[in-house]
Amino acid sequence: MKEKFNPEHRHILSIADHHKRWEQLLKLNSIDHNSFRVLFSVETLATMEWKEPTPDRLNELLDLKIKGKRLAVKFDDIVNMVQVVWPLQLAKREVQKMRLLWEPEEWKRFPIGSIALPIVGCITTWWAFETILNDIAGILRDVRAPNLTEGTRLCIEEKTAAVDNRGRVVEKTIFQPIEARIRFLFHFATGQVLQSSDAIWGKVLALKKARDMTIHRLAKEGTGEASLAQLHEAVSEGLNGVSKILQRIFSETAEFQGRHAYRYISYWGCEVEDPIFWDGKEGDGFYFGPAKSRIADIINVLAPEPTLVRRGGIWGK
């Protein structure tokens, strides 16, 4: 399909520095969303080639797109591109919904849903963090396999040597304390130490504490207004901490630094606050870009049925 695109923004694709180019794209999104989505889809298509796109290649793809030419993309390339940070996109979406309902104090009208949203955001964010860390560990384990010590491999895979009931040495699965595992994987990837004094570490620990409290609620006291506000803060700040740790891993790990696709994932997945989702409402083309929820959509989920009121002894809308 032919997209609505203002040619005066074409010069953005000629910026060789990808980070500066993407910063200009974000600014464009606030003033000309249609042109932004065209250029962002070009960036995404180019990145799926798993090599550094040149300005010439970006402009070539743009010409094909604005002329309405069909471009074939392997499904596996889409999966490889998105799967790495897809859990984080889901977490960003849940936290976005939580913030949207909380900020105007709509939660007072929808108390049950308002308690559910930060709980879902909390659990989803922590799940995303562990999932992506384990994916990163698996990628680096395979890449660095020739130089790995046996002890490091066992730690990555959460295993230890043990003796079975037949006297043989076998590998046994163990579960490491999660705080220690995060530090270990961060150091294994980047060579840097995640300091206890780092602000991002404090945010992650607060999120971990909130997550532990929210998944063990049976027979516990109800959530009051003050603790609900604290949960919102822990989830919002926790997502920020999680994103920054992952961004540091992508930007400070040698194997990721040298690949354009991982720089793309680091910026649009970890640095950009809004979730990146396929936009199925704008046109029928292939599009990935930052997406925002609408409060009306959230309220429709929390309270899908119209309120019934009693007028003159008759119940109605």
C-alpha cells in the first residue's frame, strides 16, 4: 500500500549515526506520525537484514515503500528481531496502562481494576526481566563456548555436579538466589560489576520485593491506598531499572555492540519508554512503532457493562 509521507523528512535516513537518526525519528513522531511510521518501518525492514544499513539502502527501501511495492520478509527474521525483547514490550504495555489509569485518579472509580493493573504490571515486568536475562545468557554461552570454564557453564545453566545413586557424576539442576544470578549474568556479559549503590539496582530490588508480595497474597491483608501508591511507584521505577540494566548489557557487551540489530533492540526496546507493537489500526501494511493505550479502551475492559440506575422503580441505563 502507498503510505502518507512528507518527502521533506527524507533527509533523516541520510544521517549515518544510527543513534542520532533514531533521536530525530522520535521527534518526528510527535509532529508527523504518518511520516514517522513510514521511516520507522524502513528502519525495521533494514535491520531485519542483520547488518548495518547504509543511508543508500535505507533510501532504496523508502523508495520501494512509498511507491507501494511489496517487500518480502521472512517470518523467521521477524521472530528473531522481536522475540529478544518481546516480553519487555508486554511489560511496558501493562505499565503504560497502569500509569494511564492512575495519573488522573480514575482508580477511585474502578478500584478492582486499579489494583489488578499494577499487580499485572509488576509480575509481567519481573517475568520479562528474568526471561530476557536467561536468553542473553544462552546466546553468550553458545558464542563463548570455546573459552568457557566448566564452572561458568554450570552457573549459566543453573546446574552443579552431583553423584547419583549409582555412583556416577551427573549434572543436577539448582536454582540460584535471583539477586546473585542477576549480578553474575551482568558481570558475565559486560565484565562490569553491578554495584549495590547503583540507583538502577535499588529499583530492581524494590520491584523484586513488590513481585514477591503480589504473588503471595492468599490470606493476606487487603491493599490500602498508601500501599497501592507504593506499588505503583515500585512498578514504574522497577521497569525503568530493568530497562536500564538490559540497555547496559546490550551496549556494553562486545558481542552485542558490534551488531546493528542489537543496537536497534537496545534503543527501541530499552531506551524508548512506549512499547513497540504492530499497529493493526493504521492502514493494512506492515508496521512496528511506539504505541500508546487510550484510557477509554482500558476503562472498557475494566467496566465493559454500562452502569444500571433506577428511575421510577425501573432499572435501566
